[in-house]
Amino acid sequence: MRSFKNDASLQTVSFATLSNNLDHQVHAVGGHLKSALQKILSIRPYLQGRDKELAEMVSDIKAFIKKLEFWEQHINGDSRHFPVIYKISQSLLEPHDNRS
């Protein structure tokens, strides 16, 4: 059985690094995670399909990781493709009315 624990070909990516200009408090990090987790949950039933072989599942997961890497390289701080992050970033940039 292959051990992934010490596999040099595997790489971790921090989603928080995609938004160097955003607030990294809990609500902002949650915005990052929500988009990614929604995508993972959407492919989960596909991965759990009947008569699906382990090699197929590994291939599907590797393809998904490649897509994430592509997005990370091409997003360049533009979060419009991630609606939750975009909404949070826009609300943080809006001027607040301090007239009380």
C-alpha cells in the first residue's frame, strides 16, 4: 500500500495565500473555505458512485487538485470566481457611514 505521508510529489496549498489584500480573520477564512468545501462536497457523490474503482477515484481527485492549482496560479487576487469571498471582500472595501 502506498504511503502518502512522506510522498514528495504531494503538495499542500494554503487557500489563505490567495488573498493577500483581504482580512484573514475567521469570517474571511470561512469565505475561502466555503467555496472550496462546496466544490468538494459536490464531487463527493460522484466519487462514491457504484462500481467505481480506487484508481478512478484517485485520478478524479488528482484532476480536481490540478484544477485548484490552475485557479491559484491564474486568480491573481481577483476573487469574482469565488462568490462568497468576493461578497466579503466587497463589503470590507465599502466605506462605512459613521454619521450617528
